[in-house]
Amino acid sequence: MTHLGRRSRAGIAIAARGCVAAVALVVAAASLAGDLSVGVVDRAGRPVADVVVTVTPTGPHAGLHPHAPATAVMDQRNRAFVPLVLAVALGTVVEFPNNDSVSHQVYSFSAAKKFQLPLYKGVPHAPVTFDREGLVVLGCNIHDEMVGYVFVTTAPFFGTTGGDGMLAIKGVPDGDYRVDLWSPLVADPAATLSRTVHVAAHEPAAEVVRLARELRARPQPQPRRGDWEY
């Protein structure tokens, strides 16, 4: 197996939304430090950003503690949520500043967290604590085209891929792990986005899984204002 190196060696380029594509999951374990690198690319080898990656032990380390809660920021700029997808640990407190030129009214209908922030611009409301695991879909009651996602997880290791389609996770103990992916643009069934990888100090691993479905042109699921009682 080949170790996943720099982007130039991986041969990946910038991905475009809505392209006819498959998704490949590339998993590689560093040989000494117990680090884990995950890359997501389409069928043409182009990286896919904003993909949530969770890494959960399945063997002796199954009792690893979940990632500690922290603070995070979901911004609003150019009538869009930034980032599109925010992955956080259970119990994380998220701020919602509005650095746009217009006012926004953020809300969520999701079972994992229902809330709304009355119309505002600039100085944010009090931060929101995400205290239930699951996917939280965000919308704006003023701008229907706005959609964002907060992915709340109890996995001990997680993150989202960057513009290069890569995520590097440090300090992963030797053992077997389940790697799961989620993205609002990936239409492949969830069962096909899960793989098991073995992390060993002297056995760097690389695995590529290619999937057949196109990337979505529009992220899903979408927020539904009708779920709110005004």
C-alpha cells in the first residue's frame, strides 16, 4: 500500500459542486506518531471539502473518552453560513456572529437542537449549546437560500475536510477504527461511507473506496420553516 503524501503526490485538484462524480475515501495511517490522514476525492481525483469524518475505535480502545466540548463559531457572510459544515463535540458552545452586510434570523428545526435567534446584525446573541448528538440543519428566516449544518458527535476523533479534501488527525492509538463520512453534497448511502481501518505504528495503511453516485448540486437536507410555530 502507498502512504498518502502531499497533494502533489495524491494528484488531486479542486472539486466543483454538482459535477458528475464518484467519491473516494482515502485512509492512511502514519507509521510512527499514530496519526491518521483522511482524504475525500471524486472519481476524477478532485478533492471534496466540507466532509465530516468521524473516527471511532472498535477494538481495545473502544472505551476512549469522547472529544471534550469546546467553543466554535458559525459565521454569516455574503448571505451564507461559514463554514457550510461545522463538526463539534457533544456539549460544544457555538457562537453565531453576523459579519454580513444584511440582517439574518438564524433558526433550526432539527430534533438534535431546535432554536431561533431573532433578527440581528453584527453583535451576536448568546451562544448556543449543542447538547444532543446528531445533525442540526440551519436556515435563515429572511433568506431562504441560506443553509448550514452543525454535526454534533461523541466520536473521540473527528473533523471536516479542507479545500484540499484532506483531514489530518493526530495522536490516534494503535488499533482498529471505524471511519464514517457525511456531507450534504454526497448522495451515496450512509452504509457505503463507512469503512474499518487499522492503525499500526509500523504498518502504514492506505485504502481507497470509489463510489458511483453524483455529488449533489444543492446540499441536503434543506431547512423547513414550516416546522416552526410562529
